[in-house]
Amino acid sequence: MKPLSVRRIRTTLAGELIQGSDYVIIHYGAYRLKQIKEQNTILFSNKRIVNWEGLKRFFPLVLVTDQEFSKNGQLEDLTVIKVKDTEEAYWKFVNYYRSLFQIPVVAITGTSGKTTTKEMIKHILSADKIVTSTNSSNNSRTAHLHYLLSIDDDIEAAVFETAVGAPGDVLKAGEYFKPTIGIITNIGAHHLNYCQTLEAYIHSKGEMARALNNSGVLIINAEDKNSRKIDLTNYHGRIIKVGIDSSCHYKAIDIQYCKDGMQFSVQYEQNTYPMFVPGFGEHQVYNALAAIAAVHEIGVDLMEIADRLKTFQNLNKHLQVYEGMNGSTILDDTWSMTTTSLEAALKVLNELGKEKKRVAILGTITDLGSWGYVIHEQAGEIICEKGVDVLITIGEHARIMADHAVENGLNAQVYTFKNSPLAYDLLTKIVDQETIVLIKGDMYSKAIIDLASKLRKKK
């Protein structure tokens, strides 16, 4: 955080100094008690604080409140600013702090590819800029203030994920970050336990256009059918399309699998630029296209982008290739589980598994609410369409995928298990050097993650 004096913030908030000093310097911010982890924090709270003893280790502390507060000589390192409305004061502070920095800020949403695209952008920009970003895929709405305050006078660009757990989440993130560039990677079907319908989920992702406030750049995947359903009639900012269609501003051509990643070329205006991105799959090319468009908008030359992109390190558990038990090949894709990422993973399995026995081990898709049965059936249709030689599902809901794939005509050996030890016992008997195994689940599925670890050849 850029250090700010109490006087400067108090003046911005039109607050009254009840206790303490205008000359205390603030280095951190919080709106919940549990967010206070350091001294010199400013806390916005409209609740009466009872346990001051537990907070003394964080003194000097600054409290902004609309509650009555009497001077307390026992709390001499506590500064109190009285305001008319704590929430209003909090947003004044957020807006004021963001206004201090005129830097490019990229916000990314989408069902799949957010973290990878964010890390690509950060990697490319970090070659000659100081960049702040969300940490890994930690994009909770409760962390927005922390990430905003990670911007200071040294930061030259910021890249933040903006997830959708419920309608309004992207807009709320936009109130904090005020992005200059927004990216929607793709829209599948996820978090329907709160969004309730696919249409509401699409609308929630489309909030990115409103978050840009009609003055930024919106980057979208031209081939994604659900992204095309976003109503952009009231959006007056610039729209940049990426993909393989002739209408795309950044068009990928000559896409090929090669050692350790994807080779392709980008057509931009009248020129063509050869590219290589580590990590397998056409979806990785789309992630790269969004990143390329964003950093080019920020001002990085496309030839320089190509040079930096090839040194990107693909993320852990994102279709990582390992040597597995009995000489098999393992594709570890245990980071997330959606129908969108499942389809992408099966495409990679088929491409890398030519002339091999293709085994898919799949866990449950979470965060679906009452849509659980329907979405798992859709996953079964995807499995049937892409095809595998052996299908193994783990978990009761995952069994729906297997049953529906068979009903739709999947020609494969199919096994459904309630737990991973039974699956492991089977795999020890059916995999060999001519087998490639995709194991897919999400980061919260300990059983799937543990199984993936056991399948790797031990060094």
C-alpha cells in the first residue's frame, strides 16, 4: 500500500478526529477484524469492538466508525475517525485510493482459463514492468481490498482475476479495481448453485462490460457460443475479438501440437507473428490469444510478446504430463472440473493418445446446486462425443456422467467407483507403456489429487 497519513484520509472521508493523531501513517487496510494482521492498519467497522486487548499487538491502529466512541486513555495508540456512515466512508477510501494510480489494470473472468491467462499476462509484462496480481487462483471477493492495496507507487501494471460465485461479483470487483482492460475467456456452466440458471450465469460474466464503465477494452473469445449471448448493446467501449474466425482482431492460424506445447501464428492487421506457448491444447492457444491481445494493448510489441511467451511455465496440475506406473503416460488435470475444461482435456487426451489406449479418470463437478444432474449428463454427452477407451468415474455424482455416456452410445470399458483405492487397484492391472491416462477433478477433491500422485512413477 502507498503509505498515507491519517490526516489525508480523514480529509478525504470528511471525518472527525475523535482520538489519536493525524500524523499516524497507514500501511494496510481492513474491513473485518480477522483481516488485521499488521500494525498501522486502517479498519472500517460499524460494529462495537469489545476485545481491545486482543488487538493491542496491532497498535498503532486506526478505526473508522459511525458508532459513538468515548476517548479511552488505555488505548493511546488507537486513532479513531468518526464518520456519518462507515460503508460510505469505506467506498470513498477505495475510490480515492484507486484514483491515485493511472496504470493499466486487467481484470479476467471466465469459466476456465482465468488463472492461466492471468499468469501469461503477468509473465509477459514482468520482463520490464513491476506487476501486481491475484495470487494463484485466490480471487475471493473478501480479498479485493488486499489486492487493490497491493498497488503502490512502484507498481506499473496490475492483473486480477474476478470470479463469479454469484450475480454481482464481477461488478463488485470492478468497483475496487476499475479495470482498463477486461477479458472474458469463455463461459460454460458453473456456480449454478447461486446463479440458478445458465442465462443468469452468462449475464453475471457479462458484467465485465459494465465494470469497464464504457471506457475500456473488452477482450472476448469469438468462438465461444455463450460469450456471444452477452448483451453488449449498451457497451460503448472497444471490443477486441480473439480466435480463429476471420472476424477476429487477433486470429490464430496453423495451430499444431509440438514438444511441450502449442505452435501457432497470430494474424494481426496485415502481419503474421509465429508463436509458441507451453502447455497442450487448443484452449491453451485461446488463453494465449487473450493474453497477447491484452499486453499488446498495454504497449508490448508482438515480436517481443512471442519471445517472452515461449518462456512461460505452464501451471501445476493443468494437463501436466508425467511418466506413470507401468511406463504409462499421465495427464494430471486436477486443478478444476467444469464441462468446459473437461471437453478441452479430452481433446488433448485424444491428440496425445493417438495409437495408445486412452483412459479417463473423472471426479465430480461441484458448485452446481440443483443443476448437478443436468450438468453431469451434459458431461456424459461430451465424453461420448470425444470418446475414450476406458472410462473410470469416482464418486456418486460422477457416476451420472458414465451412465449417460453409455446411454448415448459410448463404446468403451466403463467403471464407476465410490472411492479411489478401488480405481487404483484396477489401474495397476490395465495400464502399461501403450496407455495414456487423463485424471481430472478439482483442487478440492483430495481423493482425486491423491490418486494422481500415486499414479506418477516414483523417482
